Amino acid sequence: MVLRLTSLLPLLLAAIVVGVSGTASAKPDFAHVTTREQAEALVASGGLVRIYLFPIRLGGPRRKANISYVPPEAGAALDQITGTLQRFTREGLVDRLEIIPEYRGTSFVPTRINIHATHSGQEGGFHPSIAIW
């Protein structure tokens, strides 16, 4: 197990930033989405999707406080990262997980979702970040 983690350290130590839009000027601005109702209206029109910040597949709670709103591309990126984290957990490479959303102003839509996956007995970890707006 330790040898396997050691061989993956270069990959695990790499910070991954997943951009969900094209150029910086093309990124949407969600500063005006300041209530859950506004976010839900954008979900209804397809502009946002509802996600669990701490994914259910990784033991996250099905509570309102764990729900967030992101563009569909960011939801897909989180789903892909969640699959990787599930595999790392099954392989014993990860036993601690922190999900840290960043917000701008009073927006309900995070600007970035930072993920810190580590193992209590090892150095390093997997630290992807999803840049949203």
C-alpha cells in the first residue's frame, strides 16, 4: 500500500485546476444570484445544476446545507473528480477529504470548489480545484 501511494505521489501532488468555461472574458458572472430561489430558477432554465458539495457517493449528507449550484460543466467536473476519489478511497490512498467552496460577495454560486484529499499516514495528496466564475 505504501509503495503504491509513493509511486502515485507525483500525480497526487499535482494541483489540478478544472476551468469550466472558455476564455476568461467568456466566463459567466453569477454575482446577481444571491438567493436560493434565484439559483433554483436558473436550475429550471438549465443555466445551473444542483450539486452536493460533499458528494453523496463519498458519504456527504443529504441536507440543504450541503447543496450548492454550479453551471452544468462544473457539475460534470465534480462528478469526474468524485469518481477518481472513490477509486482512491477503495485503494486506500485517501482517508480524509475536505471540500472548500469559495464565494464572491453574497452569491449562492461558488467561484471555485477546492478539494483536499489526503491520507492520514502519508504526506501529499490530491488537490483538484474547479474554477467556476
